Amino acid sequence: MEQQKVDMFMMANISNFQEDRALIIREKLLNESDDRWAMLSSAQFKSPTTALILSIFLGSIGVDRFYIGSIGMGIGKLITCGGCGIWTIVDWFLISRATREKNYEKLVSIL
């Protein structure tokens, strides 16, 4: 892929990925062919900020986990009412990282 497209992608989406993986993502994108660009540019990544807000307000019923695509964990939180509140509080600190991990997994599956 040409460098300008990669730089645009990185500027628009870097907040959706972990900072320590930025160089890895950039290198992977530079080594990919242009035919992946259409699929990559149409990909929708989940916002860690939105996931955190959902976790704060609706985390006890698992909405935050459903949002990022962790259906099993969302069902677990729903059934246990967020682990009687403990799981909900722990997720306030973990959900942003989990969202970035899911976004990275999605990116790797596209590439």
C-alpha cells in the first residue's frame, strides 16, 4: 500500500488500537497490496471510549461486552448481574484494552 494511504488510516484509527502495536500495524499495512484497501477502509472499528461509557452505565448487564463482540462474556455478565457488581467494576479498567484487542484481531483478519 502506498505510504499516504497508510498514514491516513493510522491518523484516523490509531486511537482504536494499543499504542505498542502502532509500528506493527504500520509495517503490515505498508507490506499489503492495494487490493486490500477497499476492505480495510470500509472496516468499522469499535471505539474504546464508547465501550468505557457503556461499561460504566450498562456494564452490569453486559452491554459493554456485547458491543465489542465478546458475546459469551456478555451473557455471563447478564446472568450474574455483572458478577454481583465486582465484574462490572473490574471491567471499568479492562474494557478499553479489550476493545483495542478486538479491533486488532479484526484488522489482522482483514489483512
